Amino acid sequence: MVLIIFTIFAENDFMMLVELDRIGLEILVKGCNPYYIDTSNYLVKKAGRDWNDMCGVTKWRTLENLTDNELYELYLFCRNTKSNL
């Protein structure tokens, strides 16, 4: 079992520690998607992103190809592309 702990800072500067195993980390990634223009990122390609224009939904086909650290980096990448809009 893999345990990843990371820190989230919210708008009012409080800190929250989250403990995730591999399944929890995959669920976190599945809940986000990169901004369309940033789909050339190597982690997005490695994770096998499918985009449905009609529904506006991202599906990740091959998250199992990523290490735990890469999954977390992919989550951060997707989150950061949204904040740059």
C-alpha cells in the first residue's frame, strides 16, 4: 500500500493534510482534467487522456502506467492549468 501525504492551502490560508493510497490518488486525478490547450504535456499523454467534446468529459485510459509521484504531478498540472485561465 502506498501512502502519499500532501498539503492543500485554501483561500483563507488554512492547511489540510490528506492521506491517499493509490486508489485515492487515481480518484483525485479522475476528478480533474487539463485545460484543452495543455494536452501536449508528457504526463497527460502517458495517462491516455480521452476528451468527449459533446459532453465535456475527460477519461483517463492508462493511469496504471504512471507512478504514484507521476499521478500526483498530473493532478498538480491539471489544477495549475485551470488557475492560469
